[in-house]
Amino acid sequence: MSAHLVGVALDLAWWAAAALVGVGWLVALVNAVAFPSLARVGRAGPERLPSASLLVPARNERATLPSTLPSWLAQDALEVVVLDDGSSDGTGAYLEDLAAAEPRLRVLHGAALPAGWSGKNWACAQLAQAARGELLVFTDADVAWSPGALAAVRAGIAREGADLLTCWPRQRCLTLGERLLVPLVDMLLLTTLPAPLARLRWPPSATGANGQLMAWSREAYERFGGHAAVRAEVLEDVRSAQRLKRQGGRVVLTLGRELVSTRMYAGYRAAVDGFGKNVLAAAGSPAALLAVWLLNLLTYSAAWPLALLEPRWLPVAVAGVGLRALTNAVAGRPALEALLQPLGPLALGPVVMRALRWRGGYEWRGRRYA
């Protein structure tokens, strides 16, 4: 390749990287002001809040439940319903023992998985059918709720007139591998989806949701078709929000910050497996996934060595780290963790390779989906 073509390629690469980080900064600055967080309900809150059923699908969560289940029972829920989805680690027996002494805790044992359903969607559909509350509040078994969190969700739905309120919990990361990958969820959200656009009725694609916490009004859930409407979707949360918005429903996005938290994955390998099952669906196609990863690799990782060759890359590299610091601050994470950002796209490589190897299928919780 001639020196001229190399120069042209580097020019195009610089403009692509500068555009990515520039747009990211613009969206993140808007979200720093406009993206809502769950707010504790004070004396001025609504006089009557809708009753809520806290609904939890659990498959092999025996090690997790002792740290999260007490936080659910501390909420002002009408009931806490946990479905044991064919666990093999004693989850069901553990829940039954607790339910004997806690009248608000109800334990369901999941039916066999029908053809065409993902495991979580089928578990959530059974939970919804058994629930008694006006609100159906789905949460994952590894999500911890601080005092007042459910009241904040109930008040948020009442105040906003929402059909669906969803929340991104604060991510607790205990290992280096988790810190490299998991906070990229917050960065993706806060640099690509402006909160004011998400509040509009159009376009339907300009919304999102997080299956770690999704609170539906019962009427909206049933009108939507429940989890049966997204029975085979691996990104059932995002697809539900987009479809609901397309139908004219109101979706409210929030950050959990100090009220809701989770440790999504225990270590780097678990994070690779977890993200590997859904990144291809999020990107839309193998080509799009590969293109997005390479652009991020260029912008946040390669910009640093390229800055040694051409000084114009240094502002791009520094802006990338600064962008991570900003999104960390908005999500309630340590700003200094942003120094890891150049390594993030490198750590994401095995996730991309895993997704491309699976070709749209994935394995999760001992189940294989084509």
C-alpha cells in the first residue's frame, strides 16, 4: 500500500474516531443533566401508590439469594414471588424453608420449558400469571434493593403515568475483569440514547430497557401481550420497550444509583459468557457487531499508540478516557475507574468472538438455544 493510501486511511480513521467520541460526549452531557434516577419518596409523594408484586425468576441462585432476598422482603411489596426454574443447587428447598416463616414470600416451581421460549421469558410469564399486585415488578435474583427502592418505583410510575418503568442498577464490580467489561453497559446507554429523545413517542427505536428491573402496570402488560409477545427474544427487555413505544405506550428509563445495585457477573469469564449471548442480537448482524467493535478498538485503545505517531490522536484518546469518567459519574461509579477505558475494547474481543462463533445461538444457565 502506498504512503498516500496509508495517509488517507489514517485520515478516515481519525475522523471516524473523533466523530464517535464527539457524539458520545454530546449525548453524555445531555444525559448528565436529563437522565432521571430513582428518587426516594418523601412526605410530598403521592397519597396512594399502586400495590406491587415483586417477581423474581431464579435458576441455580442458592449462593446469591441470602444476600438479595432479605432486601426484597424489606420493601413495601404486596408480595414477593420467586419462581424456582428447575434449579439443581437447592434453590427451591432454600426458598420453601424461608416461605414457611415469611407470609409475603410465595414460591413457585416452574413448569417445563415449552418449545419456542427462552427460559427467563417463560419464568416471567408464569410469575405474571400468579401475581396479585397492580404493578408487576420483575427483578433478577442478583439485584439488591435498598430501603425505599420499591416505593420509588411505585411513585415513579404513578407520577409519570408510565406503562413501563425500567432501571439500570448500579453495577458492583469486585474483580479487574468485571471492571473492564461490566461498566461498558452504562457507557453504552449514556453515550448513545439521549434521555429527552427516549421520552418522545417517536421514533420507537429510541428507547431501551433493562431486564434486571422492569416494572409494568398490569393493564399495560396484559394489553402488550406479556412475555409471550417476546417469548423467543434474547433481548426481550429492549424489544419489549421498543414494541410498547411503537404501540403508543409510555416507557420511563431511570438509573438505580444508591437505591438499586447488582453484581451482574462474578469475574471476567462469567462476563464474557453473559455478554456473549446478547451482543449479536444488540448489533443486528455479524458485520455490524464486528464494525462497532473495531471502531471502539480504534477510538479508545489504538488512539494511544497512534498518538505517538501523530499528535492529533492524543485529544481523541484523552477524550475517550474523559467520556468514561463522565458516564461513571452519572451512573454513580468511581471516576478513577475511567483509566481502564483503553483496555475495555480489548477485553471485549473474546465477547465478540464468542458471539460470532455461536452465530446467533447461545448457551445460558445450562440451556442451549439455537
